[in-house]
Amino acid sequence: MLADHRFDFRVAEREATRFRDFANASSNFTERDAKTLLREMPNFTVAIGGLASGMSFAAAFKYEFRVQGVVAADLVLRNASRNSALFVEFEGAEGNDIFAAKGTNQLKSWARRLEHAESQVIDWSWAIKDAAASTILEQNLGMRNPEYHFMIVCGRDSELSSAYGTERSRYAHSRKAVSINGDKIRLYTYDELLSEVELFVSATRAKSVDDSAQTR
């Protein structure tokens, strides 16, 4: 079952700063280290929901969510009022996470770590469809027939800044083009995740202040 959480703007900003300090301390870190820290940051975690179209802040979440059988997601977020669920796969940031060190003279190969993440999303999609005849997934998510969103977080911006223009273009294209069963797979580096979450929290807070002022 997912754990409910009430979002706090101030705490979210402190958690974002903590994550930035973590990312700045080392150019490389493991998936385990990233997830260990994120587990300690529930407000930053639920704000990730704001990166899924139409979802906004999640109201509940669970790390290591079992979809069906041995198929599990690193993180699942739920916003029942928007009837939306976001499944997130975290990979490491250990170098050559997006593109492999080797490839052809013209193109680098996609990294094994990113390909593994994409295979996880395929398994989620299959498990969700396979579980459609059962109420177990519905009960575990806490809602019925939600709109599903998928996200992969992998690598650092530094890998892209040092890449040739072709690789940067391929990465940008993959962020727009990759989907499964019509559901877009959102791809972020850890740096992009942090920046986008900070931007979403800041914009939402500013709007909340404006709305409050207008109702006085």
C-alpha cells in the first residue's frame, strides 16, 4: 500500500538543497545511494509527480512497489484526485550511463544501464495490462483505472555536455519520442530531475501566494 503524505513547501525546498549538495559532492554515485537519500525526502519525492503531465503533487507514494509477481518499480506516486499514477525507475550515475563508451565511428551505442531501465518500463506495462483482470493492483494503488505515467532517471548532465552534438540531439529526441502503449516515458538525468522539481515547486508556490492575495 502507498503511504499518504501532505506536501510542505518549506521542507521541500530544504530537501532540494540537500539533494543538490549530494549531487555536487561527487560527479558519480550509485543508484542505491541516490535512492537511500530520496527515501529520506518525502516532500521532494511527491513533488516529482509534478513532472508528469496533469498529475501535480502526489498525495501518496511507495518505494519498491511490487506491480505483480517479481516485477517491481523503484518508486510509485499517486494522485487520486487526478486519477494518475507515476512509476519511476532510478539508475546510477556512474559514468557512461546514457551512452556507452564504445560504438561505431558515427554513433555511440545506448548504454546498457539505460537499456535496462527501458526494459523495466516494458515489464511494468506488461504487468499492468496482465493484472487488469485482477483487483490486486487496483487495491495496492488505491485507485481504479488510473492514467499511467512512466519515468526514468539516469546519469548526469556532464555526460551530455561532453558528448558530441549528435549524442545530445539523440538524447533530446528520445525524451520526446519514446513511449509504450501511447504512454510517454519521461527521461531525466539527476541534474534535470533536480532542476525541474525545483522549478515546479517554485512556480506552484508563487501561484499559491498570488491566489491567496487575490482572495483577500
